[in-house]
Amino acid sequence: MLAAILSLTILGALLGLALGIASRLLHVETPPVQAELEAMLPGTNCGQCGFPGCSGAAAALAEGSAPPTCCPPGGKALAAAIAEKLGLSLDLSSLTDEGPKLATIAEDLCIGCCRCLKSCPTDAILGAPKQIHNILKEACTGCAACVDHCPTEAVVMQPVPVTLQHWVMPKPLAA
Amino acid sequence: MGLMEKFFGLSWGIHPEDHKRPAADAATRTMPVPERLFVSLSQHIGAPARPAVLVGQQVKKGDKLADPQGAVSAAIHAPTSGTVTAIGEIPAPHPSGLPVLAITLESDGKDEWAELQGCPDPFALEPAEISRRVAAAGVVGLGGATFPAALKLSLSQKSRVSTLIMNGGECEPYLSCDDRLMRDEAAAIVDGIRLMLHATGASEALVGIEDNKPEAIAAMSEAARPYAEVRIRPVPARYPMGSEKQLILVLTGQEVPADGRPGDVGVVVHNVGTARAVHEAIRHGRPLVSRLVTVNGACVGQPGNIFVPVGALVEEVLAFAGGLKKTPERLIMGGPMMGMSLPHARVPVVKGTSGILALDAAQVADRAQEPCIRCASCVRACPIGLLPLEMARHIQVGDLKGAVGVGLKDCIACGCCAYVCPSHIPLVQYFAHAKGEMAAQERARLRAEATRKLAQARSERLEREAREKAELAARRKAERAAAAAAAASASPAVTEGAQA
């Protein structure tokens, strides 16, 4: 009886030790990079990247099948952040960032059908049946999800106008 | 100040030819009010002011045209009497030439003041009341940064500063408006300084004046003689002595921490012109509607200092200053080192306009850029002790984070590095670009955060709606079932009754 208990205890302890050492030695580093990437993406699931939502894009980025520049609403800043996170070198100067665009509604074309506002991932469109809709500039991410839903082509993407507050001095030309 | 500097003098900065005279010695002139004034609503750091008048409204000189909007903002007043003819966009006095919202005021030629509420004994007022009146007069820092003066006064009262430093350095070449103001209106400035001491609760005021302005030092010393708390302190003429951090270092020996404010070392810095504006606002109740502007440069007919109503076009100011002798190579608002190059002369004078310079080709001296030879002249010139050449290298390849790592955020954009560069590299333009780009990225980040919250709120809302719908359907179903059950239980009774 005692021998059995003792031998099993020793066996258990030895196997446990071996497992412990193995788990330390053979530890596989799995960085939760996908979750981190997903947190960096806009989270609006607009689908402009061609992946199923932001989590899909994050998965593609993590496995390297998508370029860091895949997110149009994120723009240059996000591309740079993703490249840094993934340790990729990214030549931003070649990236033609035509600047963010926001959706606008042409008031003379809007028929108040409410189709666009249901498609907006950030609830940026205000409207009611048979009332002219409007877009809250601060909430629009420029994902263009609403454009295709408009039956009268009243929703148009327009570049954000440069204002005095947002003007950035152009970079001097290198010698 | 370091030991080395005590023995060997100041090592930072540059000593450009100052070009201040003869403009500084010419008598001050006052420009007559032009027919039309274009009063910009963004004349200060912070949110633009909100118009408080309607088109067609008659106003007197000093009536409020626009209210401050948000925490950091300033009121704007009518520079003359007349009619508001438009509220709309005009070209801004800014290198981009982008539009800015402005109130157009057509002068009635009378230049009649509104009823003003002066104060014969301002030292009996509460410090907070002085700040309030300064805010009501729309006074902003006249050294160039145009930070609302009242806000600075009340902040310094809260942070309990001990020393008020008055900036009479005026280290920018060509400019002499502060010099002229100190010579002509020393008594008003000293009174303004005493009012600011009262408002901030500081115990002493140090007036730093560069030693290339002996007349101003003499006039200010004379005016400050009766007041022991106001001390005139000549400082060596050296660019950028008029920078807040440099002046504090030279006058108190204390260095403002990298990401700190002057309040952290117990001081607050105001410009001498602001002191005069405070005097005018408190003693006479006059809001800030005009300022002394240096008009200088080789192309100006009669260079000098001119009192200009806010909103007058640069074109008209130049015409009053004897017109242009030749077509200027470059028009600059402010000083040549930190001022803004103007796209054209049809932009209005604002509260922060310290100078209008019409420079010819020889003064502009635009030279072709050459590669960096790593001579480190810029490192020696940098008053903050940064490595401009390294910062520019990072920015050239778009590595903003790297530039921040070597101190981009501490750069005061004084331009010393670009001035001394033997390869004529526009270093300070690189830094201005990088700072703008950083701000844009920060805005984009904040925006992305906000929209992510909105997207989450929407998905939560959709879930909640679906859940509520399901609950409602379940409840209806239950109700229907209950009704059916009730009907079923009632009908047997009926049948029982029928049987009975």
C-alpha cells in the first residue's frame, strides 16, 4: 500500500516537473497581435478593405496577406502605426494619401428615403421619412457605406476642405 | 544659467544685424481709419470668436463685434464707428492664403467711441474683476502669440506665481514697435504692469529690455522709479532673447522644464504692449482695437511705427507709410525670423501684427539649398540645446516619431538653425511641417477613437433593439396564449353552464 502511494507520488511529481520544464522550454510566443491590430483599426466594419469587417482585416494583416495600407478611412497615420506594430518598413512618401473624404448629401436630390442612414456604421446620418437627411461631419468616418444605398445619387464623397486650423506647412523640397 | 554661461557669456542664439533704425527713431504716426475694415474673427490662439452683430447694424468704436467662444478665445470690438456690411470669408493673413471669417465694417468717418467705463481706482478692484475686465476688452498677448491675456492672468493667480516678467526684448530684427511704445508711453506701460501685478498676485515685475534700446531703458527706468516692485533689467541683445523661456533663464536663472510652463518655475511672461493694452482697458475702459505696427523693409517709402486700427488692409498701411518704392520680393507679417510670409497685401492687420515688412531681393537673400555637411552650426545656435540637423534628417524620411525622440516638441521655431546653416537648409520649415503633421495625426487619432465609440454604440443599439423586439414578440405570444387559455377555461364553464 505504502509502496504504491509512494511510487505513484514520485511518478506524479517527476512527470509534473517534466511537464513544467517542457512548458518553459518549449513555450511558443503567441503575441495577441491580431487583437491589438483590431483595436487600432477604426472598428466601423465598413468593408472598404475587402475583408469581412475590421476583425477580418486584422487577421489578414496579422498573417501578412494584407498590406498595412489596406484601411482607407485610417489613412496615412494608421498605415504608419500598423507598419510599426508589424515591424514592416513602409515608404509613406509613395502613398498617395488623397486626404480623408466625408460623405455629403445634396439637398436638392435627397428624397428622404432613409436607406442611407440604416447603412451608416456610426449613426452619422440624421433623417426621417420624407425629410432631407443630413450628415454629422464629426461622426462620419468616410467609409462610403451609404453611397451605394442612395437611389438618387444624392450622397457624394467629398474631400474634407482644408481650413486655417488644419493647414499643415508643406514639407520643404530636399536638396 | 550654467556655470559656463556665467563666465563666457551666452552661448546660444544668434546675433543678426538688427535693421531696427532708422525706423525705430522715426516719430510714431497714427493711421487714419480707412473706409472699410475687415475684422478677422480668428485674431487669437484658440477658438474663433462668434459674431454678436448683424449685417446692417450700426456700431460705435469699441462696441463688441464678437463674443469669445470656448475656453480659450477672446472678444473682438469695433475699431471704428460705422455699419456692419458683411460677415463672410476673406483671405487670412497667413502663408496659406486660406479664407477666414471676418466682419466687414464700413466706417462712417466719425470714429466715435461708445460709452466707455473706465476705473479711476483700479487697485481697489478684486484681482478677478481685473481679469474679467481685461477679458471683456479682448486683450490678447501682443508679442505675437496672441494668447488671451485675461486667461493668463487668472491662471497665474491660481498657480500663485511670484514674478511677473515683462518682455521688452523685441529681439526680432526690423521690429521696433515695443521699443517705440516703451519710449513714448512708458508711464502707461508701468501702470499696466502694476495692474497686472495686482491681478496675478505676483510680488515683483522684471522688465527685460535688450541693451540695444538705451532710450527705452531710460524712459522705462524713469517711469518705474516711484515703484520699487517694478524693476527694469537690461539684457544682452541676442536673438531669441524675446522668447519666453530664454528671457526667464536670463532674468531668473531658472529653466522652464521641457514639457512645462513658466508657471512651473513661478513666473509668468507678458509683453510690454499687452501691459499698455491692460492699462487702456482698465483705466479708460478702451478695448483693444488698434495697435502699434512697425512698417519696415527696403521697399517701404517711410519706414516707422504706425498706430493701425485692427482690420485695416496691409495694402493701405503700406500706402500710408509712404507707399512702396519697388515691388517687394517678400511681404512678411511679424518679424523676419518667426513672422509669416503673406501671399499678397490684401489681408487685414490683426491684433498680433507686430510688423509689416516689405523686403527686397537683397534682404530676402534666397539661396539654393545644399546637402547637410554636418558642421553642427545649428546645434551651437539652438537656444534650447536640440540637434536640428538630426531632427531634419528624421523628418526628411517621414519619421516623425524619431524627430520627437530628439526633441521636436521642445523646438520653439525661432529659426536660429536655418539662419546659421551654411548649406541654407530650411530647417525650421521642416520642423513647422512636422509639427503640423503631428497635430493632424493626433486629430485623426482622436477622431478614430470617437467614431469607434459611435460604432460600438450603434451595434449595442441594434442588439438592444433586436432583444426588445424578441421580448415584445415573446410577451405578445404569452399574452395570446394566456388569452387562448382564458378563452379555453371560460368556454368549458359556458358549456358546463349550458349542460346545467
